[in-house]
Amino acid sequence: MDSMTARLPTWIPAIAAMAALVLTGCSRGGTAQQAPRADSGVAIAAAVIALERSAQYQLTADQARQILPLLKVLRDTPVEDREGSRALAEQIRGLFTDEQRGALERLRTEAQERARQRRSGGPPGAAPPGGPPGFGPPGAGGPGFGPGGPTPDPARRAEFRRGALDRAIQILEPKVR
């Protein structure tokens, strides 16, 4: 574990990894049949928060001065404007250094590995999932959040996005004063 993940609350690396997944996938082409991607605004907010919580990858005051107005515009961009949100997120991501992008990529890779381990029953040598009979996860019920699955309520998505971006803005504002 490097010094970046050692100081972070447990939820920060997970959100940062999600952000990195979305950010690295934003520039890749896609088809209309793919599942909708996570919100670019939430992803970039999580990336900013993760970098600011790290010991060695924090944004500089100059980066914060450039990123802060973009975050505010992104916060006020409608959730439905995916292309506008993606463009703003890419512009913000372009202001990160190679080292910062590398740190986010490492978090993404670690999150993918943890997810793979969870799907396969845990790390090598771990007990099988499920526990005693009756204490395992419920059986397959219906569709998940993939194509054809339920879609989160747009109002809740917008509220969550605004909260994530507000938090990133609050973290950066002291750097530009």
C-alpha cells in the first residue's frame, strides 16, 4: 500500500477508482447498446477529492485556480447534458499532472482487482463466500443495473452529483484564497 491509500478513509479509494474508471473510459468510443456510463461530474469530483486527500498528489494552488471555475460550471450543468459534462471533466483531467493521473490509474487498477476478487470469492486462500446456510446473498431475482435494469431516479442522481461537486469545490476553495 502506498502513502496515498494509507491515509484515506476506506470509501475514498473506492470513489477515486470509480472516477478513474469513468475518466479513462470517457475518451473511448462506444455504442448505443453499452450500459450508460457513470456520471462524469461525480467521477471528476471523486478524483479531485482523492488527490486532495493524498499525501503526495495534491493539486497545486495554480491547478486549483484553474479547476475551481470548471467544477462550478460542471456543478451547474444539467445531468442530462452528458456530452457537456464529459467535455468539462476531460478539461479538468487535462490539468492533472502525469503523476496524478498515474495515481488515479493505480487506484482504478486496485479497485478492479478487489472487484475481481469479490466475484471469485476473495483473495487466494480466503474462505468461500456465503457462510452458513441461510446467510448468503439472495438468489438472482431480476435485472441489475446493466442494460434493461432499473435506472436511478434522475432527481437523486442530480442531487448526488451536486453534493459530490460541492464537496470538491469546498476542498479547493481554501487553496485559491
